[in-house]
Amino acid sequence: MSYTPGGGDHATTRLVRWGVQGVDTGTPHSAPLDASGNTLGPFTVGQVVHVLTEVSNSAGTRTTALRTITIAVPIV
């Protein structure tokens, strides 16, 4: 994933959250959001992964819209 340059610069907490459809409820997995992009997984071909970002500061917490990614066969 890649992010808008400068987005979330003032956040005290920045996370990327995800869950696998049919395996997880919601987006229970998280990792620190890396503004240069995150690598998640491993996932298997055919899995449907739901991903969002969550940032917080003293004013509150904001999340992005939930994105859905279907894992395809790698291009080699």
C-alpha cells in the first residue's frame, strides 16, 4: 500500500489494520503504518483481505474506508 505524502504527519498513533474474510472478524491484525508503504501477509491465492488505516491524536481517531483486496496468482 502507499499513502498520501504528508498524510497523518501529526498523528500520535498510525496503524494499518487488516483481516481475512472467512477467517477473521473485522480487522483484528495491525502493524505500524509506514508512510512509504506496508507489506502485509503472507496470504494465499483466492483469499479476500479487508484493509483500512487508522490514525489518532488528541482530537480523536479517524479511519479510512475499508478496502477489499482479492489475492491473485503472482505475476512472474
